[in-house]
Amino acid sequence: MLTILRQNPRHILVGVLLTFVSSFGQNFFIAVFGGEIRGAFDLSNGAFGALYTTITIASALTLMTIGRLVDRYSTVLIGALTICALAAASGLVVLSQNIFMLGLALYGVRLMGQGMAPHVSVSAMARWFPAQARGRALSMAALGNPIGEATLPLAAVALMAFLDWRQTWLTIVVLLMAVCLPLFLALTRNVSPARTDTVREQPKGDIPARPAEAARSWTLGELLRSPLLYLLVPGLLSPVIMNIAIFFHQVALTEAKGWDPAWFVAGYPLAAAANIGGSLLTGTLADRIGPLRLLPVVLLPQMAALLSFGVAPTPVGIALYLGFAGMAMGMVIPLKDVLLSRLFGLGHFGAIRSFTTACGVLLGALGPSIIGVLLDTGTSVAALFYGMTALSAGFAMLFLAALPMARSLDKGSSENCKG
């Protein structure tokens, strides 16, 4: 892994930069400004939540359409435009004077930040690196997100000690246009857009030359008609969806267990470290033994996380949950992208990945509501977590059912890597 980074630093840094930039559109960053935005626009918690859910769903639906642009145009071009559009949306946050402008601004921030920036990062890694190095490239590129999660909310809080919330967003605009965009252009300066997106043009280093990616690339329509979509994708999305909902209701869940919610927040660094470790481990193993061999075990950390929180009688359960949950999320994200590119080719990778990402965002928006309703109707924390554990086990069974078909596709690829 270090050899790939050392010999292809700019390729990896492009991916890290884009996932770092995506932090500005993520829940953990926008939530820092929740109180100020509600106060400025006289919004109740419910009204702001409804607005935020609406623009999140709208951005996910839009991503299904514009995500396929990376199949038609250079990822360098789309990446630069994404950073510019994110800066423009951030500027609109500064200028917003009514609910309509605010909604449009946050829609742009979510679409370009949470949606397009990581999508372009993954697409670039998938095209620049061959299958036997792609897992490591994807896992390293994904590090920008935990780096952003660990630094940007704290930086925003520190800035708001001296600036108001609009001036803080103006600082984001300046950072994107004066630092992130020039850095992105510098990192990609000597890479021709046409050659960058050609699979035969691979980064130099310890990556051996391989033939073109796949004999045939699946279209999104073909994937929608395939059982593999329904056997693989729901399970690969499930850890992130479940854990987003749990994090959203962390106060209610910890208080129901009789624990201090502060213990949950204190464990965030543990979750971030486990996320990074899980991502790097999965990327390395996917390249060395093949991603299909990881499918039977990839959901085990998620099941361990859920059981730890559900059965633990002391706050140690929080630490166990956060450690295992962080590892689970770190594992499934690169594994999903490796599998999509390896099994279904790169010809329509942008369309396929944007569809699966949008599905994850839509389901992620529903998750907090479902858990909230269950808690309101008197469902115990133990029953809730046992149920999610059983659901995860069911997804693992679907993985096993998918393996024969997935292996036949993997053997048929022109790269002929064992999975």
C-alpha cells in the first residue's frame, strides 16, 4: 500500500482531496450550523428537519442523473466543476435571505458535497488503477472523509467564536476557490483528461500492466434486471444506513440504557480510527485475495457492534459499538465500489454507482424516522438492536446466495483476477 502511495502520490491525493472537500456537504458539518440557521430563518426543529430531509432526497434523485457525467467526460473536468459548484452553493448560503434561497443553497451543498465530490473521487480511482490495486487506492482516497470529520467541525466552531455563521461560510468559499481548486488543478496538471479516463493508461509503480477492464460493461438497466443488485447492494449499504440512524438517536438510545450521552461523543475518535483501519485493511485484502472472499465476513463487525450495544450493561458497550461500527463502515464502502467496478465494468460505472449511492442516501434519510417511530411506540433498545442484528445476518445470507453468480462474472472478466 505504501509503495502505491509513494509511486503514485498525486493520483491518491486527488482522491483524498475530493473526499475531504465532500465534508462540507456532510451531515456532521452542516449540523454545526443548525442552531444559527434555525435562528436566522425563524425555523423550528421540525421545520428545519423537514427542509433538510427534502433537499437531501432531492439531491439524491439528482445524483442519479448527473452522476453518469463521469462516464462521458474527464473526471478531471468534472472534479474541477464540482469544486466550483460547491463553492457557488456555499456562497448562496451566505447570501440566503429567505427559505427558498436557503433550501436551494443547501441542496447544492448536499448535491456537490455529499454526492458528487466522493463520486468523482471513486470514479477516478476506479479508472486510474487496475483491479489488483484498486482496493488499496479506493481505501486510501477515502481517508479524506474521516480527516474532514475530525477537523472541519472543530474548525467551524472555532471560527464562529470570532465570525458569524455567514462569514464562516464565506471562509469556506475562499478555501474552496483559493486552496482546494488550485491544489486539485496542480495535482492533475500533467494528466491529460482523455488519457486519465482511459483504463489502459495506468499510474506507474508497483502495479503491473493489465488488459482492459472487462469484456463487457453492464448498463444500469441491465443491473436493475439482475438478481445481483438485490442480493449485494442492500447489505453493502446497510451498515452506513443503520449507523447513521443510531448516531442520530444517540442521546435517546444512551439515556434509555441509563448511560451518559457524553460517553458516546467521547468515543468518536475511536470510531474514526476504526473506520480508517477497516478501510485500509479491506482495500489491501480485496487486492490480495479478491473482494468476493470478503463478502461472507464483511458484515460481522456490524453484527458485533449491534450486539455490543444491545446487551452491554455498562458504557463499555458504547466503546465496543463505536469501534466495531467504525470498522464496519470503513470496510463496506471500498468493498462496494471495488465489486461494482470489477463485476460490472467501467463503461457505465458512473451511472451504476450514482444509483446505488442515491439509494443509500434515500434510505439513510428514512432510517432515523423508522427508529424514532419504533422508540416512540415503546420498542426496547435491546429488541431494536437484536432486530438490526438479525437483519444484518439476513443480508449476509443474501451475500452467500449471490456468490455463485458473482464468481461466474468475475471469472469472465478480461482481467481474470481470482476472487
